[in-house]
Amino acid sequence: MKSKEIINQLCDVVGSDAVITDVKEREYFSMDVFDIDQVAEIVIQPRSKDQISSILKVLSETDYQIIPRGGGMSYTGGYTPSTERSVIIDTSLLNQIIEINSDDMYITVEAGCTWKKIYEALKPLGLRLPFFGTNSGSMATVGGGLSNGALFFGTGQYGSAADNVLGMEIIIADGTLIKTGQNAFANAKPHHRTYGPDTTGLFCHDAGSLGIKVQATFPLIYWPNSVGYLSFSYRSLEDAVAALSSISKSGLTEECYVLDPKSAGSLTDVSNVEGAKSVLKVLREQSSFIRGLKESVKMAFTGRNVIPENSYSLHMVISNHSQNALRFDIKEAEVIAEKYNGESIPNSIPKATRADPFPPMNGILGHAGERWAALNAKVPHTSALIVNQQIIRLMDQYKERMDACGVWYTLLNIGIQQHSYSIEPVLRWLDEWPELHKRTAEPSFLSTFEEPSPNIEARELVHEIRKEIIGYFASIGAASNQIGRAYDYMGYLYKPSKELLINIKNNLDPKNKMNSGALGISEHFWNHHRKTD
């Protein structure tokens, strides 16, 4: 079937205004935060799950690859086409909140809904999600978060997005709608996840390779009555990691994370516009105006200079349902933090982060206008220090080359519930800004920098370093969020488990049309491993 004929059929489904063929627009939708490979031939913007089903039925009779895209915040090739013969399905217009059920304590949303939209809809009701979003939640969508293992707000106590979803609706490659959780049963409300085998989990962290998420249901909790914030500094990596690990295992915090010394320079200074917004947010968040005024003045004086030079910093958010209980938890956390030589510092960072959790995505660029690309390893607590040290050793091996072309890195450590420890090395470099970055960051933010010149040498070095880090993570059996096309998931999977996943993929998508290349299921892999009758 010729491209023009297919485009006409797609226009019949969604209207010509929702089918994009302009090359510049297609290029924009085909790039992620880190890279671009091929440019998709068609981008389509459906507004309903019925339209998506019809689109997939049209494409099932063609040789086009199908690529779901959410908010566009991937940095591991989650939706970057490996062939021009691709159709990107932009789900960002499926962004409605379908139901908020405060009696049965769940919310159902379309998969293109952002974490910010959910947060703002629930906050006036005194409700929230347990895990309630990522730092990029002003643009990042529910569908993308469930496909890629979204972490951060609430992760210390409640885990990731995938740990908190009750059920989903997914459309597979032939246009069939699949329901998971209790919603898959007649006359049922979507209030429960596991009645029988957990089919919801099957579609979590799948990088969009098993189908297109169109709807999700999450549990609700009441906003805690009391929230407290703590920050401590540490002179050594060893102490900081030990403190974070112990705090995480204690179960006291909703968020707990460690910033390395170089991260301090990338924090927002309250002397600029963004910092002023954070101060105002803190003022609004306080139950007492006077207390809020005092907190805001404190932030204005401390700014980003809260962290002593060359120090690691541990930041915590602690909540409870009474001030007395909160005070007890804070005291327990202080004892743990001080046990590892921690020194108390102003708590401006976690307080400002919570006061404005989903600001405009100016963070797509660093504090110096640099580009960045993160990687992630989730390891046992006993491996946390060793993995941090190995990352530092690896970076030291590249130091001369990194210095020569202007590449540097930062490290972020996060506690995930009580049983997992996340380590994120973030490579940074000055380079020209892709169209995605220019459209995502606010013009007022971009105007504070002069756009850097192209830096191909740095870009290539970042690719090289990332490849080595990914290989190291695989060698130690680390888990990673945002698998995308970066991590060789299938290459390291236990053989019988791999065969099970191949069988599932073969049942749902026998032609490997759905986001081919994600999870390591490339066309070459599929031709070698797929099951045929």
C-alpha cells in the first residue's frame, strides 16, 4: 500500500489536521531528550481510544512500524524510530480525567494525562496519588511513566508508578482493546489489581513494546496533615550512601535522595525568577501566613548556598497524620542521619521541590544551558556504595577526554521504598539545542543563555561513556527504568523467561510492529527468535 493511500485512510479516521507530514514537525516528534535516529514518515494525533484502535487496524495491513509517544521526555530512545517507515502515535491529546471516585478512593485517567494535571485536580479535594509523579511531570504523561518506570515524588514510601497502578486499558497491534485489573470483569469497578494473574504488571515497564496504553486507574490517598523536611550534608560519599540507605530502609520518608557536590551548582537560586516562584509557592503551602513568611525569608537568605562546598547532601520529605507523630518521625530520621556524621543544613531544597513539584520543564537544560542524559541502576542496598565508586572510577578513566571536549557528570541517589536503591549518573555537555529543547523550555529561560555551538565530539563521547556504563549495569544484574532502546534487556534475560516474553510478544504483536527495537526486540532479534506456526 502506498504512503499517500495510507495517509488518506488515516485522515479519514482522525481528520487531516491530526495527521502530520511536515518534515520539521516529524523531526521534532522523532527526537528524544538525548538523541534522534530516523525521522518517522507520519505523525498522528488521535483524541480517543476508538481512534487509536482504528489507526492500528489500518496500520496492521501495512509494513509501517508503530511507535507510541507520550510527553516526549525519554532520554533512552524510548520512541525514536529505527526506520523512516514508521508512524508515531502522539497520545498527548488523550489527556482527560475520566473519574475521581473519592468514596472508593481511585482515579481513572487517559494515558496522555500529565502527572501535573492529576495533582492539580486532586489537591483541592485533599487527595493525591501515593506515587504522584516525576520531576518532569508538567509534561511527562501517565502512559509514558507506566511504560518506563517513573520515579520520584512519593517513591521513598510507595515506589514507582508501576507499583501503584490498579489497572489499564491497552490497545495492541491489531487494534484490539485489552483491559487489566478488576476493570476487565463485567459489572466491576476498577478498584483492585490482582484478581487472578497480574496482567497489569505485564504491561508495566514494557517501553511501549506490547501495546499503546490509553487509560489507567490509580489508588488515592488523603493528603497527610503534617509534612516535614530535613537536609544534611556529608563530607564523604561513604557516609552519604550509608545514611541514605539507612533512612530508606527505615520507611520514614516519602522521598529521600542524595545530591553529589557538583549537583549543588545546578540548583535554582532564589535570586532569579524561578527561585522567586519557589518562595511564593512555599508561602502558599504553609498553613499559617506568618510561618510561611518566615520560611520564605529563610529560603531567600539561604538560596542555593545551603550545601557546604564539596559536600554530598541528603534531603528528606517526611509525612504523618499528626504533628506529634511527625515530630517523632523527624527525630528518628535525625538520629539516623547524624549517626553517619551528617550535619544539619537548611531544608530549602526538599521544601521548594515539594512546594512547586511540577514547574515548567526548563530543566530539560542544565543550569549552564547544557544538555544532559541520565542513566539508572536500581541495586540492593549492599551494592550501593560499590556501584557509586565504580561509576566514579569509570568517569575518571575518561577524565582527560571529558575535559578536552567539555563533558562532566553529576550523581543522584534515591531510596525506593525499603528494598531498593537507585543510582543515576547524569552526563552533561555544552552543545547546540535540539528543537525539542527549544520548544520545551520557556523563552524567558532560554534567553538567559547564548546557545552553544555544535559539539559533535562531546556528543560522541557521551554515547561511548553511556554504552560502557550500561554494560557495567548489565554485568551486575542491575534493574533500570527507561529501558527504551538503550539497555539490552533481552540480551541478559534468563533464557526461559526470555522465551516466555517472546511467546507473549508473539501473541500480542506477531509482526513486531509495536515500537520495534524497544526492550532489545529489534527486527533482527525478532526474525531470529519469533515463534512461527
